[in-house]
Amino acid sequence: MTLGDDARDYHRRPPAGKVEIATTKPTNTQRDLSLAYSPGVAAPCRDIAEDEDAAYEYTAKGNLVGVVSNGSAVLGLGDIGAQASKPVMEGKGVLFKRFADIDVFDVEFDHDDPQAFVESVAAMEPTFGGINLEDIRAPECFEIEESLRDRMDIPVFHDDQHGTAIISGAALLNAADIADKELSSLNVTFSGAGAAATATARFYVSLGIPHENITLCDIDGVLSESRAEAGELDEYAEPFARGVDGGDLEDAIEGADVLVGLSVGGIVSQEMVRSMADDPIIFAMANPEPEIAYEDAKEARDDTVIMATGRSDY
């Protein structure tokens, strides 16, 4: 059986999906039920009505995160819609529970309009202790996150931006140490210029990568000043426009110390890897298929290739 077949069996094996709701208090007796629901539940309700912060004492709100998406930029699958994104959002709930013992409700909104999305999420503030925005296309994701941060009194986190930036930044610090390279000397090329790429590039600058050493590429090639002047780049990508004319990913990879893949699978060749600097660092994070397969990247060169993907099997 293929990995896809195994995954289908994994997800549809009864009970379908990957998450369920469980009670955390006894519910075996009439007394238990009278405390959990009517009439006993009225007491904590009155306390919360007088002091909303009491919800963190009496309810699961403080350990409950909403993983919210409209399915417009799912993994490497693209705009597959809210319903099709649900297995991924359930999967993020699994990660929260498995690694941090945080509970999750996944919420998929069938909204294309960013403002409608914002209104829907903001209205759920009484339910959650935090919001994890997931797999929303750029540039709408920036507008959505900024609006929700302004409106909500609970933490709002955009995984594609902040999660990717933080985890790959940690990996970059370790990889540079292993490769015996200084952050200030690294030349970094990004395959992709969406939300994850621009946020990660900004974070890398904060870690010590010189801004001028970072090159972003999208489907139309290197982000250049001429493209910015032509209005082709959004306000988040524009700061990374380079003073070059033309050029594509193959050109940008040549001589690079680091390749950060946040685009689509299979677009980086072994020849491109061979054109990189000595002991290159490659983070091929497109999912489910990375920009270059782990084995292909490692086999492309005789020196040390530090290679990571966004997959759980590597």
C-alpha cells in the first residue's frame, strides 16, 4: 500500500477523524450531573457574569485553542477550500495535544472575504483562550491577523508566519553551528514569497542575517526592484525586492549557503543543489512533497548537506 492509502485508512478507521471530546470531571451519578449541568452550573455562570476572567477558573477556556482556517492555502495543496482543509486542522489539534497537552477545536469557515472571516473569528472570543490561524493565503492572512490582534484580548497566532519562522529559525541556528558558518555571512535564497516566506525572512534578519543577503523568488522569478516599481509585489514582499534585473530560482540558488523552500514540491533539481556554496543548508518545507526529496539533496554532493523537510517522516 502507498502512504496515501495508509493515510486514508488511518483517517477513516472508526471513529472517523483524529480527535474527540472527552469529559474531565465525574459524570456517573445524579449528583455529578446536577453539578455539571442544571442546577449547579448556575453558580459559576453567575460568578463569570460578575467577572469575565473567572471563565479561566471555571471552564476549559484557558487550555482551549481555536485552530481556524478557510482552506485557501493548505500545505502545498493550495486553495482546496474549508471542508477539504479539515483533516489538516484536526492534525494541528493532534500536535497541540500530543506535544503541549493543549485542547483544540478546529473551525473551518467558508469565507473568501477577509472582513467576514475576521468578524466570525472575533465573535468566538468567549470560547477560546487563543486563536491559531492556519493555511490562509497571502496577503489576506496579514490583514486578518492584524485585525484580530487589534480586536481580540486573547493571543492570536498565525502558524504559517510565526510558526514557520520560529521553528526554521531555530533549525538555522543549529545548522549554521554544525556547518561552522556565521549567520552574518550567510546568503539565503527563498523559494516562495508568500506569508510564510516573508515572515521567515523578517525573522532571519532579526537573528542576524543581513537583509541584503536574502533573495526571495516566486513563480515569476526573483523579487526585484523593477517588479516592485511595476506594482507586482505586495507591501509585505516589497521590502525584499533586490536590485537585480530578471533571474529565476535557478539563478538565485547559485552560490547560496541556505535554501529555504516554502513553495511547491519538486522544483529544485540536484544540479541546482550542486551550484550552492560549500556545505549547504537546505530546508525544503513544501508539503506533502518537498521542493527536493531528502535523498536527492543528500546524493547531489560529496560534501556535507544539512537537509530538513516539513514532513514527519524525515
